[in-house]
Amino acid sequence: MTKRIFRATLTVALTVLLASLVLIVGVLHGYFQDRVLEELASRTSYIALGIEHEGMAYLEDGFPNDCRVTWVAADGAVLWDNREDPAKMENHADRSEVHEALVLGRGHAARYSDTLSQKTLYYALRLSDGSVLRVSDTQYSVWMLVLQALQPVALVMVLAFCLALWLAGRLARQLVEPINAVDLNDPGDEIDYEELAPLVGKLRSQKRQISRQMEDLRRQREEFAAITGNMSEGLLVIDRDTRVLSYNAAALRLLNAQAPAEGESVLTLNREPGFRRCVEEALAGRRREELLEREDGCRRLFASPVELDGQTGGAVIIVLDVTEQEQREALRREFTANVSHELKTPLTAILGTAEILENGMVKAGDIPHFAGNIHREAQRLIGLVNDIIKLSRLDEGGPTAQWETVDLHDAAEEVLRQLAPAAENKQVTMTLEGGPACARGVPQIVEELIYNLCDNAIAYNRPGGSVTVTVADTPEGGRVTVRDTGIGIPPEAQTRVFERFYRVDKSHSSGGTGLGLSIVKHGAAYLGARVELESEPGKGSTFTLVFPKITE
Amino acid sequence: MRNKFDEQLKRLHVELIQMGAACEDAISAAAEALLKGDVSLASAAVESERELDRRERDVENLCLKLLLQQQPVARDLREISAALKMISDLERIGDQAADIAELTSYVRVPDGSGVLHIADMTRAVIGMVTDSVDSFVKKDLELARSVCAADDRVDELFSQVKQELIDMIASDAAWGQQGLDLLMVAKYLERIGDHATNVAEWVEYSITGVHPSNN
């Protein structure tokens, strides 16, 4: 700034100086020349008058020798000169002022000397006898004047330079001070220069705009972080050089990795073959799905390419925890395999017996025995299919039967009546204790639950054992307890007995479908009831159904 | 200029991770083939070995390009020279994994871990390779040092396996053929352990600037 001001000041000063110099020299020189010519003219006419009267004698008489006087004859020969010998001087007829005087009566001219340092002004007048009188005077030429003025001018220039330097510094400081005083972070309304007002206004509005945009960005980022942070799915965004652009906490948790450093490759998080395939394929522009089986569970990866300007600019990888899903899938596969097996066993027995009967290899007396076999196996098959139907109904949300208030005591009594023949077969005594208690539910399901528990209690009992059913109304709700004195369930099997087709006794010798307790579990869940199990191997088991309290 | 250099260094890092992962693939395929007697997995190990060779050449080219064009100094130079050394170790691990895979068609590891500790040895060596690659990925000095310590355990297991094989052959000469093949497998495993240690040492060098062998 100082430099610019200095340059401007100096330029102005020097321009003004030179302009005035040229003007003064030009105008004054012209003026003085006119003055000199006028004086020369009057002087010439004065001398001419003298010569007209006295002739050569006037010249010889002498007069102040301050100017040169030449008398030229009409043919151009010099008659007299006050500075030089006329005889040595050449013919003056071709001198412009003489020539002019000879023709027009008077003439004047100006001629520079050889060095240009001096200028000679001539004035010529024709006398009455036809001769010409010329008077001349010398003066300094413009160039000489300028040259002579050069020293003071240079001095002024140096002065101007110093003054400009000082002024520029001062001016710059004074100019800049208010500008510097403006607080750029918070430009106030008071500004010394009104020229700066639009700038400051713009600054202010831009600052507002920027802070608004920053705020928007921050909010968006926070929203994004909040959304992705609370996602249970892992999210990874990478660029085409596999560098991580964005990730969420779930991704790190699911991959069991540490937070990557800025610009780190995604392969530092995980480098299992499946993961690498996902990254490679997605960056090659293809979608890819992979299952990672890890020690801490199963992860499903979905990798999709991100298109930017028509080419793959990166990829998004979603990580899902599918451990439970995979477990359920495994359970379902196991169930299907079990069902097929359970269905096939009685069918094989029926088929074999039927074939023997068909071939007539059985004596007439034995037919009832074989038919009994078929009957028993077919019944088992029907029982199994019925159980599966019940289970799948419960799985689908239960039967459409009406909910009503069920008297648990009545239900238990009905079950005991139905099971009395079976109990008698196994030599098991059954007793019903407790008082009336009610629960909300579907009567068929409630009965089914108690039936299954009691059926198991009889089937897994020992001869001479007992089954005690206790119905009680507790503050928590209706409660049905089925206690037996049977073989009991080992602790490690207690959590598994509710699984479909799970049997403690792998030999299947005790009959049953293996679905009874599974139905109990699903039925109880459907009614909102809870099943509790206490058991000691060799002593017996106690199953308790706790129904939710009727809230009306 | 610097930007491009950083870019290339990052790429080198990624390439090395991929090479390390390929190396893990090779050895776990070989180990599975060996322990489960699944010969089809052996070809996977050989496949991984080929990939490793290809990657080694790529990384080598990248390193040389970096050295010639960027003339790195200090830490960068250390990282690149360590990378150059590491890739040859990784490539050797791949070779030995492929060698083990080839032997799996002839040998059968006897069941029961009490008889022969070759399964333990395999697991220990896989752990070492994984840890050495991990220490590079995470620039984890502690992990790198733990790899060097684990090598002693592998050496110990090697002498144990050797003694067990001697006993086996002494008890039944029919074991002779298999016993020698198993000894080769054990030796390869032991060598892989040494290479994993080398990798870990180069990781330590690239972090601290001092190679552990100088201490």
C-alpha cells in the first residue's frame, strides 16, 4: 500500500514539475523572443534613421556595442559591420532576413548556432537607397535554458522524492488504520470509509451464511452419526482405494475391530477371504453377498458399488449379525430332518407288517397280533401328525377359538378322568389337590397343556409311583403344578426338553412323539403363561404352569 | 508430489495387507488339508501360493518405483525397505504352505492329540502368521514382539514332534515312510514360524528404526 501511494505521489509531483517547466520555458521563451524582436525593430529603425541622415559617418561615429549591426548593399555585399571586417565577410544576399527585406522592405529570422547553445535573432530593414540594415542579437536557446535549469530541477526532484516517501508512509498509515481497526470476525456498523460499507456488509452476510451452513452441516453430520451410531447393522463406506470414508460403531463391534485411522484401508478392519471378496467385487462394480462365520457368530455382508459420474467411486458395505438367524435356520433344518425320521419309523413298521400279511405268510391265529401292530403304529403316526398340526397352529398364532375364563380345577379334573386308564396301566396313582382357580384362555389349549404334562408324568413314572396335580389361586395368578415320582430329568437336559423331538432317553423306548413339552412351551407362550421346571434325576420332576392374573 | 507419494505409500500398505491375507489363506488351507485329510483343500493352498508369487512381484515393482522416483528418506525409506524384506518372507511362507499341501496326499495325521503334537504346532504357527500380519496392519509393536516370543514355543514343539516320531518308528517300522513325511511337514511348519518371526522383526524395524537382531 505504502509503495503504491509513494509511486502515485512521486509520479504526480514529477509530472507537475515537468509540465510547469515545459510550459514556463515554452511560453516565456516565445514571449521574450517577441520582446527582443520588437526592441531590435525599433533599434534598427532608429539606426536606419541615422544612416539616412548622416550616412556612413553615423556608423563610424560609434554607438553602444551591445548588438551587432551589419549594413548590406543592395547586391548583398557587406558594407559595414561593427564586429568583423566587412571585406572578409561573404555575400549576404541569400540570408533569409536580408532577402526578405530586399523584397518586402523588412524581414526577420532566427538561427541557432552550431552548438545549439545560442540563438541569434536578426531584424533587417531596407533603406531608401535599396541597401539593407541588419541588426542582430543573441540569446540563450531553449535547450540552454533547460540545461541551465537542470540542476535546480534535479534538486526539486530529490526533494519531491523524499517528500513523496514521507507522505506515502504517513498516508498509508492513516488510510489503513481504520481498515485495520475493522474486526473481521464481527464487523460493526461504524465504518470510517463509506466505500468499505458494501464490502463489510458483504462480509457480514457471508459470515452469517457460512455459520448457518456450518451449523447445517454439523447438524446433518450429527444426524447421520446418530442414525448410523444407533443402527444395529454395521455400515462401512469406502472409496475406490479401499480407504474407509465412514463407519459406525456397530461395524466395529460386529467385525470386532478397532477404529481405523484417518485414510486407513478397510482391510485393516478385517481381511478374511469373504470380506476381501466383497470389497474387490464391489469396487469392480458388482454387488456381492457373503457369509462370514466367526468364532463370535455369523455375519452377513452386503457390498454394493457406489456410482459416481458413471464409474465406481467406492462401495458401501453393510454388516448384519445373523447368528440367531443361522441358529434358527439350523434348528429348522434339524426339525425337518427329525419329522421325516419320526414319520418314517412307524410307516416302515406298518409297511413291513402289511407285506407279511399280504404274502399270506401269517397263520390265521397270528393275524390279530400283526393287525394290532399296524393299528398301534398307525395310531402313533396319527398322534405325531396331530402334534405337528397343533404345533404349527401355535406357531402361526394359535387357533381361532374364543378366549374365555377357564376353571383350572375343572380342566384338571377332566384331564385326570381321561388319563385314568393309562395311569391304571402304568400302576400310577393320580391325585388332584387344591381349590378352584381361574385363568383367561382357550379351554382346549389349557386342557392340552395340563394333559401333556400329566401324560408325561405318567409315561416317565415308575410302577407304583404317583402324580399329584395341585391347582391354586395365587396373587400372581392361577397356578397348576404337576408333580411326579418318575425318573426325573438330568440338569444338563432341563433346558433342552422343550425343544422339538428332544428326548432324554435316546432309545425312544418310552413312546411318545417328543413334541409334548414343545407344545406345552408354545401353548403357554400363546396364553401368556409361564412354565417352570424343577427336577432331580431318580426322584421326579415338577412342572408348574403359572397363568397371568385376570385383570378385569 | 508429496501427495502422490503418500498415495503410493498407502497403496503399498494395502497391497501388503492383501499379501498377508493371501498368506494366511494359504497356510490355513494347507493346515486344514493336513489335519482333516481333505486333499481338495490342498489345491486351494497351491492356488494361494501362485497368487502370492504374483503379488510379490507387484509389491516389489511398487517398492522399486517408489525408491527410484521419490527417493524417500527416514521413516518412509525404512517402511519401504522393510516391505521389500517382508514380501520375500511372506512369499516363502506361501511356498512352504504349498509344500505341506502337496505332502497331505501321502500322510495322515494320527488321531488323538496325545500321540503327536503336530496339530498344536500347526495352530501355533497359524497364530504366529496371523499375529505378524496383524502387527503390521495395526503397527502394533507389542504384538510384533509377542510373535518373536511365540517362535520359541514352536521350536520346542518341533523337537517334541521329532522325538514322538522317533518313538513311533521305533515301535513300528511300518511308520517309517509316513514318519519321515510328517517330519518334513513339521520342519516346514517350523520354517514358517521362522519366516513369521522375520516378518514381525521387520515390522518392529519399520516402527522403531532398530532391527531386533541388532540388540
